[in-house]
Amino acid sequence: MISYLEFEKPVAELEQRIAELRTAAEGDDVDISNELQRLEIKSANLLSSTYASLSPWQKTQVARHPQRPHFRDYVDYAFDEFVPLGGDRAYGEDEAILGGFAKLNGRKIVLIGHEKGNDTASRIQHNFGMGKPEGYRKAIRLMGLAGRFGLPVVTLVDTSGAFPGVEAEERGQAEAIARSTEACLALPVPMVAAIVGEGGSGGAVALASAERVLMLEHAVYSVISPEGCASILWRTAEKAPDAAEAMKITAQDLAQLGVIDRIVSEPVGGAHRDPRAAATALGSAISEELDKLERFEAPELKRIREERFLKIAG
């Protein structure tokens, strides 16, 4: 069963009508194939037109969809031979940030990303994708392994932000995020980052400071959530749609601003409607970018990253 967002209600009504007709037609001699075909075409056209004109706030809702694919789904559908590695060798394991060795279309890589979970138990286990200091220090450790073995790094970013709890601050959250960002920029091997859902604040940048940054069509990427921005500027989260519009958080806006390099198309209706197709498209795009980057030596890769981010700041 697909969970429908508020703006998808007209599509939901059509799809429910189609399901009811199919059920009623079972064992019935009446031919309703023409009516079903008409409704299916109408539903597909409505879904396509709805998703072709989403507002930034609606894209935020899609990026947060409870059935949107997360790290584990991309591992299953786009990568092979994933070998997870745990722990930061200093404090412990963080389930919000996962990583290890993997293969992408036959190429050996180090894969790192946020995992939000897909039900109540797994979301609690993975802390809703909000990384703690040990998660970012684990990412640093894995990037060090990538540099040592000459393996490219791929990161899948999907977090509302780093965990803001007291215990995270006690263990050096800000320092861990800064060190992770530094490790990305200093990598002697190619790095491709992909924003696959939410890219929130420093918790996202710490895994996305790559020479190539990709973004799924309906993902969002910002320094703060629309609700947080609205609470600061207007003293109410009800202004979140206005904040989302002003912040330029969509893939389309960020591509124009030069913050990201490439938009990866999603299946019609969002990645949650066909996770396998979304993962396949993303895997192909990442492979293409790695093909372009593999000819560069370490000094050139670092220069590309430096120039890329200085250009944004300028």
C-alpha cells in the first residue's frame, strides 16, 4: 500500500476507484476493460502533471516520504558485495551512518551513507538518520581506508541533520562534523556524493564535500529545515512553505546556483513508487561520474574540490 501525501489526494481517489473496479470485475461477465484503461491513463497523466509542478514544500514532503528508499534499499538494488564495517575505534558504533566496502557495476568502492529506517523499530535503531560523533568518526575511518587502498568513495546523504542531543555535544559533535568535512576535501581518491532524500545542515555537508555532488529529482538540501527557518524568521512553523520557497532547497534551484552538479531523475510519482528503478538510475549516474574522475591524480582531485566550493562561496 502506498501512503499518499496531502497534495496527492486526487490521484489517491482515482487509484482507489481503479482498485474497486478491478475487485468488482473479478468473476463478473461484464467487460470493464475500456473503463479501467481510461481511468488508468487519467490517473497516470494526473500523477505526472502533479509531480511536474511540485512546490519546494511539496518536494520536502516527498523527500521525507515514509516509503522513500534509504541506504539499505540502495545497497540492495544498486550495489553488490556490500561488506559493512562498524565502529569509530574510539567510542562505539553509530547505526545512523553505515558504511563499508562494496561494488558498483564491477568497480570496488567505499560506500557510506545515512540510514533512516523504514518502520518504527528500525527508525529508532538508526536514530532517524541523525548521525552522532562516532558515526562521523567512523566515516573518517572509512575514508582513510579508501585512500589507503585507492578506492573511490561514494556517499548517500539522507538526514534531517546531525543529532543535537546533549550526549552528542559532550562527545564533540561539531568537531567530528568538521573533521569529516576535512577528510572529504583531503581525499586522494575520487568522491561522488548523492543527496537521496533530505540533506540537512552540517550533518549532510560532512558526507557531501565531494568533487561531484548529485541530487535526486525530488530531494532537498539546505542549511536548516523549512520549519526551523520559519520558526526563526516568523516565530511559527506554519510558515514552512514560505521558508521552503525562499531558501532555494530543491535540486532544480541548487543546480542553477552551482551547489550541485547533476540532477538524477526519479520514477514518476517519486522514488518511493519504484525504489528499484530509482536506485538503478542513481547507480548509473554515479558510475558515469566515477568514470570521468578516475583519470585525475590526487593533487588534481583536491584542486577540483577546493575550486568547486570556493566558487560557491564567491
